Amino acid sequence: MKNYVITIDGGTTNTRCILWDNTNKKMAEERRGVGVRNTAIDGNNQKLKAAVKECLENLLAAEHLGYDQVYRIIASGMITSDVGLVEIPHLTAPAGLEELARAVVPVKLEEICPLPIYFIPGIKNAIADISLDNYEAMDIMRGEEVESVAVIDRYFSGKPMLLVLPGSHNKFVSINDKGKIEGCLTSISGEILASITNNTILAKSVSREYVEEESYDRKWLLAGYRNARKTGLGRACFSGRILNLFAETDTRKIANYILGASLQGDIEAIQNSDAIKIYENMDIIVCGKNPLRQALVDILKFEGVGGEIRSFVSEEENATAALGAYLVALKSNII
């Protein structure tokens, strides 16, 4: 009897497969440190195909199952891009659960597995004829749409929301009063923080270490944030070195300061960008892991952005995208 569903979440640097039973309970997980970055570097997707194949086979073997017991395999994320397994065109916003469900595409990839894989497309902002006059309003997502679906399912109350999805690329997703994704905004602040921490003169000042949950310090975070707002990121960062040389030897506090400085541009972006719509008193849901989640909550509250600000903590660590993909599959009646 076919009682199981597998979700594939394919990102830039990692691929994760999760096995679910027919009650939507997570049974097992396999992951590999291979993603679309490998395709971009190698010029082909052979490593990605091999990683997905291995994940699927090991997932089933660990639970003593065969493909004859799997009802559906569902994939989302960068794995649906031109450097993934199969390129699936973006949907155009506004789009939500129903639109995603209608757009699911089954593809047979026998070199990976004997079952068709159902690919969920990403979503792009509704900007046509992009030029220097309007390019800033354009943005795209692959993978965050299913994360958003899971968060919307839990929190949507009939009014607009802003979802904050932190990572190497921080994603801000605006949800309209119909529960549909209206647009998104992406920043590379996570990558900028990584570069500052490891590859600049600030590396010594922060001991090449990021803020950990136990070392999180709101006071120093906001100090960095305020200075970046006043003097810009470059100056604020060098001021972190000044602090370390003359005022504070604890590199963990300087790391908090640099984290705050690196996030300042994101808040300025959501307040001024044409890519998303911010409504007065809209609820804000901040996802991800601490300390980054708490840092964003504290900064948003400090700036007075939006109405109620809440933290979303997934019941299953890192399974938000998989849960969203499962909800899309249910809506599309493929499971």
C-alpha cells in the first residue's frame, strides 16, 4: 500500500529529502551538502542528480521501504531553476496555495528514481519590461514560496502580513488580505556579514566568529544598527574595529555590533523599496533560527515597523519548506 510521501528541498548548497507518512508525520530525513551551486561551478547537474538519488534511496532503505510504497515525490526550491534538476517557470504574483497547486509539474527522471517528481514553481514579482526605471521593484523566489505557504497556513487572519525569512539571502515576503504572496524583497546581508566576519580587517575584532544564541546582546546589536543608520555600513563596520581597539575587548560584543550594522540596510529596504508593500499595523512574522530571528525581532520593534511582531518556530527543525510543499500537494490533489 502506498502510504508515504517524500519532499525534496533543493537549495543553493544543500539538498534535503524528508519522508512523511499518511498522517503528515515526519518519519525520516536525509541531506547532502550538494546544491545548485555545484551545477553552476561544474557546468552540469550530475552531482545534484547523484545527491538526490542517494538521498531518496538511503531514506527508503533506512525505513525498510521500496518505491512501490511511495505515493508521491514533491520537489521545491532552487532545484526547479535553470541550474537545478528541471527548470520550471516562475508564477507571477499575486499567487498563493491555489495557484501553486495548479502549477505543479510532474517530470519523470528515471536516472534518479522510477517515480515522477512533482515540481513546485517559484514566484516572481509582477513587473514587466524591466529597465533601469523599474528594476528595483523586481524580485524572485524559489523555495521561500513553500515556506511562506506553511507560515500563512498557521498565522493568516484575513489581513496583510510581512514574512521575514532569514538566511544567507534574507527574504521579506508581503502577503495580501487574501492570503496570497504579493511580492518579495531579497538582500544578501547574510553573505555580507560572512564576508565582513571572515575576509576583512574586522575578522580579528570578531575572532572570525558569528553571534551565537548564548552570546546574543541586544544592546550591542542596536548600537551597530544605529551607527549604520547614521553613517552607513562601511563606516559603522570600521567603528567596530575602533571599539575593539579602544573600548571593548570582548569580541562577542563586537560581533553583535557588526550583526546589527549588517542588518540595517534590510530594514531601510523594506521601508523604501518598491518590491513589496508595507501596510500600517500589518503583522510581521519572523522565521528562522536564533540569534538571527531575535535580532530581527528586536530591530523591527526598535524601529516601530508594522504592528504585532511574532516569532515562528517550526515544530520540526528546518522542515517548514517541506510542510509547505506537503500543503501544496494536498491542495493539488496529488496526495
